[in-house]
Amino acid sequence: MTNFCYGCLYIKDRFIQEVFTIKPSPVQEVFFRGILFAEMKRAQILDNKWILLISTLSFCFLHLIYRHPPLLLIALISGLTWGIIFTKWPNIWGIAISHSLLGALAIFLDVI
């Protein structure tokens, strides 16, 4: 098993990896889709495409802490997908569950 990097803290325990990866997923979704995306839309300053781009890139850059370039690509694609879904159906909880499951799969496959 590889070391898990959370910031500059390396964690070897699988349970701790899951806590650091799966538990924050709903919080990230509430922040990036539920607050950032929704507030930009409410302000009516930008078009939905710009709001989607800003929230997706912000979400992607948050994942720099893992220091894993392929994960950035996964975060970009999944963030864009979840953003499009949220644009059409603004329900954060399905996206949060999906994010948690993707994080669990990443741990299971030893991607992170």
C-alpha cells in the first residue's frame, strides 16, 4: 500500500485515508456546488457556462493537495460532470453521494 498524502501529512492507515477522502466529499459539494455555484447564479453576473467553468476549476484546484496529476484530470472531468448535472437538477445530495463513492473507488483502486 502506498502512502497517502494529505497536504504534507503522509498517512498509511487505510481507515484514516477513507476518513480524509470520503468524509469531506459532501462538504466539498456543498461548498462548490451548493454555495459557490448557487451564489454566482443568484447574483446573475455571469452566464451559466462561466459559473460552471469557475466552480469546476476551483473544485479541481482543491485537489492539488493530493500531489497526484492524474487525479487532477479526474477531478476536472468529474467536477465538470457534476456541475452540468447540478445545472440541470440542482440537488446536491446525489452529487455528494456520487463524489463519496468515487473517492471510495479511488482508495480501493489505490489511485490515491
